[in-house]
Amino acid sequence: MDFSAYIPFGGPDVRPESLDRSKVVVLPVYYEVAPSYGAGSGEGAYHMLRASEELECMDEETFVNWGEAGIHTLPALIPAADPEGGIIEIRRAASRYMEPGRFLLTLGGDHAVSIGLIGAAAHTYHGVGVLQIDAHLDLRDHYNGHRNNHACVMRRVADDIKAPFVQVGIRSVSPEEAQYVREKGLRPFFAHDIDPADDAWMDEVIERLPENVYLTLDLDGLDPSVVPGTGTPEPGGLSYRQVVRLIRKLGARRRVIAADINELAKIEGAQVSEFTAARLAAKIIVYCCG
């Protein structure tokens, strides 16, 4: 596959917008360093963009034509495969496009890309908080040899960026993370506590967040029956409809300033994971971009 090829989000049915006039900027990031289990997320953005070409532009819930949202897709960013330098590159790139009146939607990439992205958001917007949809807490201080691993994302948010955050869909915890949760008094929304027939928990999620919110969506937050193509699948996750309803409520009640979707690992011969990821990207555009 040709990762240098330019693929606009949504394909030819989307009315392209110049960067200067764009309301939504899509940034593909090809980055994967030291995965803990299955590999492939470094190519995730490519497969999401390819799948987006097959989407209908009319959102079925709202009849909003997201293809007319003023979307500009950037050329792919291929950072250095280095936990320190790569994250700095991602932060610098995000900072160029993250500004009031413009929504940055980043397609990763392993989840470590979010360290740079959230750092840029915290520098650009006052008092930004983070909503993390994920199977994992990502609260390890070091993993696989460095502090900027995908398993350390929210530890960097807590200790280094110092942004408030809410974690949803969690169902995998290490002893180190359990100790950190207890010491800091964190209250993740564990998947086993979420009633699939009652969305009241979503109101509590949003109440805990400040006005400005960065959304990071690790695809393993969804159940692997919905998105099997991810490097670290965990059973018992959120449904597609639950995630869409949470995104809708978040966009209605908070100012979502940017978002990312990460950890797609394509399964050869199947398209469901990347197509679902592309649909979720379109839902974020519909519900979070004003």
C-alpha cells in the first residue's frame, strides 16, 4: 500500500475545503512504537481513510450532510519512530491546526499519539479536560521501555499535562494502575458497572468534565464483536450505539475542541473495523463540530 498517497476523508462525495476556510481538519498520523500485543495500528489511519470513501455523507440520525461541514484533510504525518521525538513532532503538528473555530480530528496511530495531541490542546485551550473511551486505564508510568508508550497515555495526562479526565469502558487493570487509582481517588467508569439498558451514567460522565473537552477514542473501548481489528481487544466492551449516544450527549452539553480515533489494526479480508471507525469519525463531525 502507498502510504504517501493523499486520501481525503469521505472521498469524492465530500466537498473539499481549503485549509484557510476549513472548519474541520483531518490529520492522519502513521505512528506505532512498541505495541504490547497485536501490531498494525501504524497503518490504521490509511485504512480509516480508505473506508471513509465508502460512507454516505448524509447522517441517518440527523439528516445532516457532514460532507458539507468544511472538511480539509491534511497529508499524512509520519513522525519519527521514537517515543520522545515522535510525540514532539505530533504535538507541533497539532498545534499548527488547533485553534478556536476549527476542529482537529486526528486518525492514528497507536494511542501514544494522544499524548502529543492532548498536550497541544492543553496549551491552546484554557482548562481543557479529557474524555477517554478505552478498555484500558493507560495509567502505567513506564511500559515497554519508555514513558510515552500507548499504555502510559493517561498517566502523562495526569502527571505531566495535568488535565482533568474521565475514563469510560474500562475493563483491564494492572496492579500498578490499581494502586494509582486508589492513591489519586480516581473514579473510572468500568464496563461491568455500565447498564446497557440505562444511559444515566452518561450524564455523570459529562458532569465531571469541564466546558472544553478533548475526546480520545481508543477503538478497543468498543466490544470486539463490534471492532475486532485492534491490537489489544478486551471482551465486554461498549456497543456502537452506546458510544454514538455518548458522543451526541457530549457534543450537546460541552464544547468538544478536538478528538482522535486510534488503535485500528486491520484484519486482512475484513472491513468491519475500519468502516466502523470511519463511521464514528463522521459521527464526531456531526455531533461535536457545531
